[in-house]
Amino acid sequence: MRRRVRLPPNSIPAASGRASAIVSLNKGLGWFEGSRSAEQIRRQGWNLLREDVTLPAAVLDEEKLEHNLGWMQRFAEAYGARLAPHGKTTMSPQLFARQLRHGAWGITLATAQQALVAFEHGVRRVLMANQLVGRQNMRTVAKMLETAEFDFYCLVDSAEQIDQLGPFYAEKHQRLQVLLELGVIGGRCGIRDEEQLQAALAALSRWQHSIVLRGIEVYEGLLDDESAIRAFLQHAVQVTQALIREKRFHAAPVLISGAGSAWYDIVAEVFSESGLGDRVEMVLRPGCYLSHDVGAYSKAQARVLGENPIARQMGSALVPALKIWACVQSRPEPEKAIIAMGKRDVAFDAGLPVPALRYRPGEVQPQAAPHHWQVTRIMDQHAFLQIEAADDLRVGDMLAFDISHPCLTFDKWRTILIVNARYDVIDVAETWF
């Protein structure tokens, strides 16, 4: 594995929680008068099984969350890579702070507004894995760049975009650090061919005093064939090598970045074995690993564990840490129960929620849900649960559901409870979507 290039130790202070007022009008909380800080809510002494919070509620398991944080950080370090988790998954500054404390190089985000949320909560290195366009978005970034220790990067993929950024930041007397995004035919953003690449490089030369090239970026997740992904990543390596020879990059280390939550192992393999040398820093950007799921990312993790030697040596796997808890609302037919949980509460685009636990208030501990229980349909506020007529399931029983696609579950909640093994609420993660 390549030796890691160490950046200045004071590059990123740990994210500091910005005080905010939480009100009990938010779903998934207990009742209280007025407003509370997250610290005050921690001191409420709530317990999920004691029905101290309203359901439905989004709940993170502290032990599993901590496991996932450590697992992905160790995986990245085994390849000599930096980890810049994609914060759009959770948009939770408390969770950003935990990722940074575990050793993350920075936080990846997708928009200027998301970057501002991170900045206002103390994050001091942001990779905006997207194009920066629009005057107000440029102003937002310019304001953050006034803080000297803020280390910000965004993507460019056209001369037209660079010619908009250049004069704006020249007028501000600022330097904007950018990565060239490479793309694929039929994909979203990104340079497609040599002509577009040369046009972008010419524009960077025109604005070299205000727009500085720091690296290359790709998103491989739009491809679903491993051979095509490897070829795309090799192309990124070749472009990086060529631009190093041409002395196109402003400073070292040169960054090369890729990796969504499904193919991060392939990105780590290709980049680490490419012979780019110590001047190049590899930055991986998975986001969904923090909560994981039982859908697409669970299948991706199974592939990683089956094929990747580093993952196999680690002797464990990512585990689903996020569940939606909800009550049985009605049992109108012998083989059907209606659950008070719907599209407003849980993702449904990549698979319906999966029953995981059942609990009847007053019992000692939740039990595993029967394997034959299945959510068959979901509406705005209701889920249809297929059961058997003989099943002991009553109105008021509490069920926990595993989810698919963490991104579209997190964004349905302003507050997410973090619980310990006894289901005590030990923290509250706020989101800023």
C-alpha cells in the first residue's frame, strides 16, 4: 500500500455543535414545554420501550453506529486513503463531528447550502462533490473562504463554468480550489472527451490566479459493471498522471477522489495500485456506511466481503444501525395489520421497510419479528403489514423496521434519537435538510 501523505495536523478542528432550539413539535420526540437543546434532551431520561417518545421515531443504535464509524475508517487507512464521508446522507452536524473525531479527512457535501451548514457547525474542510454555479452560491462560498483555516474544494467540468467562477473570485481576491470532474457518456456531470478537457484546462490557465486546480474527481456509482468501473477509474489515473507531467496542478498533494457507498473497495484498489506516488492523496467519499441498510448497500457489502481481501481480514461487516419504530394502528383483517408509518417517515424508492423487531409495552426486551411478516404497500402515513391469522399482534404493539436507502430516510426527520442497548435515549442527532 502507498505511504500516506500527511496534511497539516490543524487542518480540521473537531466540529463544534452549534446551539439550536429543538421543540417537541418535531415528530419522534417526547413532549416538553418550550424548547430544549440536544444536551437538555439527553438529560430527560427518556426510554424508547417505556413509550417516552412519540412514534413513529427514527432511531440509531449507538453500538452499531460506533462499529460502522470505526470499520470504514480502518478500511480507508488500510489502503493509505483519506476518508471524506458524504454528509448529504445524514445532514447531521453531530454525526459529522463523530466522523471527524474518528479520523475523517473532511466532510463531502453536494451544495453550497450544505457546505454552509457544516461550516457553521465547525467543519473546516469540505469537498463539495458538485459544480458550484449561481451567484448566491458563489457568494456563500466566498463568505466561508474569508475564514483563513477553511479548506474548501468544488468540482469543475467545463470552460463555461470556469469562466463564470474566475472573474467572481478574482474580484473577491480569493483563490477557489477545484477538482476536474471526469464523467461517462449517459451519466450526469463530468468531462467526456479530450476536447472538453483541453477547453477546461485553457480556462483554468486564463483564471490561474483565482481558480486553482488541485486534483481529479470521479463518481463511479453511475456504472453497474465492475469492468466498466475499473476502466473508468484507470482513465482517471491516466489523466492525473498526464496533468502531473504537464505541471497543471497548483500544489501537492494532488487529490484523486471517488467512491460512493457501493464500489468504494474497487476505487481503493485501483487508485492504490496505480503507482501515482506520494504526491497524490486518495480521498474516498462513501456516505451511507454510517447507518448502512438492508437493501442495496447490504448487497454491495456482501460483494465487498466476498471479494476484497482487506475487508475479509477485518473480520466483521457494516451493520444496519438505523430503524424506524412505529405502532400497530389497526388489525382490520386476520392476515393484515396497519402500521402507523408511511412515506413521510421512511424511504420506499429502493425497497420497502423490513420488519426487524416486535415489542409489547411491559415486556422485558424486543424480540425478532417473524420472517414471514412483510410490508406489502406503503401510503403517506400507513404501511400494510402481511401477517398470518394466528400471529399474536395487537393494536399498540411496537415494531422496528430496517430500511433501504438511508439518504431518503434521514431527510424525513429533523431529529433522530440515538439509543443504547437498554433503549435509553442518550443523544439526539439534528438534521439540516
